[in-house]
Amino acid sequence: DVICGRGKDCYNHSGNQRFRIVIEQSLQKYMECTSKHEKGLIVVSIVDFIRQQSSNGAGFVRLDSKTKRWFEIGDEAAREKVGQTIREALIQMD
């Protein structure tokens, strides 16, 4: 699973490391997109891929600070996470 959060523990988590590899592999295709719709399709395909690779199907999780339980963040938040990570990777390429 991809852990949504801040800090070294999240960044170094094996699921997050695999997530960054998937993002890197998708960057060229993303940069070749000519419309927002095409970019959105790539984002959705990454979300779907991460969920398919997840052992429990959640894919993107966050820790609830009150209950100390993990929960799945949902489609919209997962798409935002992927989109933000792509934008950050594109900035680092420059």
C-alpha cells in the first residue's frame, strides 16, 4: 500500500518506493498528453494499478491519528495524491 502522510517513515515505506517507480515509468506518457482528459486517464490508470498490486485492495491508506487505525483514502484523494506526485516528479526533472 501507499501510505499517505509526511515524514521519512512514509517516504521510505516499500509501497511508497514502488509508487514512485510507477510514477517515473508514467512520466513520459503523461508529458505527451495533449489534454487534461488524457492526463486524468493516466492518473486513474495509476490509481487502479496500485490498488491491483495491493494485498488488500486498498492501495492508498492514511493513519487516523485518533483511533490509530489505517483507512483507505478513497478515489478522489488517491487521484490527488497521484497528480501531486507526478507534478513534483516533473519539477525535479527540470
